[in-house]
Amino acid sequence: MEPQNKPRSRPSMFGARLRPAEAGFWSRLGNQARAAAEGAADGLTFGLDDQAAAGIHATADWLRGKSFGAAYKQHIAEQHASDAYDAAHYGWARTAGTIGTIFIPGGELGALARFAGKAPTVARLGGRVLQTAGKWGAAEAKLVRRIPEVTRLAGRERAAIGVAGAGGGVLGQGVSDAMQGRLSSPRDYGGAAIGGMAEALAATRGHPSRAAALGGATTSLAQDALNGRPLSVANAAKGASASSLLSSTASRIATRKAAQATIKQKEKLGETGSKIRTLLNLDWTHSTKKERYWLNAIPGYNKGYTYPDQRTALGKLIESKFGEAADLSYRQMQAYLQLGSHYRVDHFLPRDVGSLAGFLFSQPAHNAGHQGFQGLDPSRLPRQSQTQARSGPGFSHFG
């Protein structure tokens, strides 16, 4: 039997036989690079790299006549042990790799597209699919400005958005639990509410993928704090990366669809947005009927009238605009100047639809760093697998 203090080889999804952390400089450097690569794989796959590696090796064992289920449980436990070893010996390298996935130029999907585009002929079809998806993950375009007369968000609207975001975070945690067949603690749901609120408020600035990264990181750190765990930067980076990727993809699709909508559809989008905004102001839409509203003569404008899009129960007149080319007409400008706070101008853009979609789709990924996929407890592994290196396809194992 090996002495208990003797360093041994340990598992890695990247296949090389690894030397212990106490080995020489070049071995340590190689292990740091491998830990960073595994951290990047963890971020790009929402934490599913362990499951992928375990599945590959379990399949190889199954082809040798072993039970797939038992082999999978053993390999997933070994992969989790590998992650714990990395956290203890190469924590910063693994964290750097995970964080790096957020800042890949052109987005994660864009980087995968470029890689696939250089692959052999057998990967060309997959490369084309990824290249199409990569357009959605490209760097965000310069934001289109709203018309100057738009009514800015009031404090109560921001507060309502934060509350709605907290509710979205709780809902996202519930979806994540349902997908994994578990029930998280109330503290986890509290952390999800904090992360959802942070993302919703950040998304009002028009950068859904950045807002999602903030929401994912905030959720992870808040769940750590509320559960009395040490704050894990690596898990926060994993949650940020997964959330950003989902948000970027969903927001790109929704923004493009909204921009390609017909004039009638854009009118409906604007009206719906105004109704939602009225509710955020603790008011409700009283009428959407186009009724003439008379305006008095003011400097630069003679007496006339306008047709507001909506009237609220508290007596406000609403003018709804949607699209990048929207602007106020002559009489609408007169109403804006004459009526002041009694007249609200709403201007929605396709990216607002994208921000909403990005927020909704990113929520289940907020706790990607705390997914806790089920596997065999390493302490229950057979003694042989804890103390001896086992041959596997492409790498050796560490207990």
C-alpha cells in the first residue's frame, strides 16, 4: 500500500498524466495551465464538463463489459475530486480560466464559431451552425439613443423593476431546481432574489449580457453569504459566464425579431410597453381609444389638438413610440411643452425587447456554480480507486 503522504496522479478531463502539486517548476506550470483550461471548459459548458468527461470514460468502461451506471458514478466522483484538488492547489488558475470565458472577443459562441470554421471538413456543417450562432454572441453594437423628449424612469419605477427582478430570480431558481430534480433552501432563493434584482436594474442601461453576468455573480456570492459558505470567486465567475451566454443569445434573437417586425406589430409593442410602464408607476391604463385632446396656443405653436395613445386612471396622457426612427410630431411636441408631467412620452427600442428576453432566459443559469449534480461520494469509492492509479482512456485517476 502506498504511504498516505505520497503524492499521486489525479484525474483530468484533458487526458495527460498529471504530476503532484509538490513536483518541479515545469510540472506545476503545466498543472496551472491545465487547471485554467478546465476552468474555461467549466464556464463554457455551464459546469457540465465533469459530466461529459465522466460519460466518455463510463462509455469506454461499458464497452469493456462494465456497468455504465456504476462506472459513471465512479468517474463523476473522481472528476469532483479533481475539481476540489484544483480549488486547493490551483484555485487562481482555474478561476482565471472560468472568468476568461466571459471576455472572449465576440462572445463565447463567436469564439467557438471561429474555432469550428478552422476544423476539418467533417466539422464544417457544425461550424456553419456555430458561425450563425456566433453572430448573436458578437460584441454588442453601439446603443441607439432614445428621442430627447422621452420621460425618464422615476424612482418608483426603478424600485418596481427591482422588485420584479427579484421575483424573476426566484422563478429562475425554481426552474433550475425543477430541471435538476431538487429543492433548494430558502437561503438559496433569497440569494437568487438578490441576483435577479441586480440584473434587472443593470439591464435598464441597455447591456443585457453584462447585466446577466452581474446577476449571475451576485446570485452566487449572495447564496454563499446567506448559507454561511466562504465566498467562491470561481463559482461566481461560472454563474456570470453561463448567465451572460444565455442572455446574449436570447437578447440577440429577440432584438432582431423586434427590429424586423411590421409597423402594426411595432405599434403593439409600443402600446404594450406603455401599459407595463403605467403599472410600474402604480397606475393603470384607463383607455387606449384615440380621442382628440385640445391644446392651447403657446410661443411657437398655435391652438390645435393631438391624439394621445393612452390615458391612465390618474389622468396622464401617454404617447407611445417604438423603433429607431421614431420622433415626435409637431403637435406632440406642443403637448410635451405645454402639459409637462401630465404628458408622458415613452420610446421603446428593439433592444428593450432583447433585454427582457435576456433577463428571463438567464435566470436559471445564475446558480451554475452551485448546481451540485449528483454523483457518488468520493469517500464511498472502493479503496483501490482511492489509493491506486486506474487506467482509463487517455488519463490516470487520483483518489
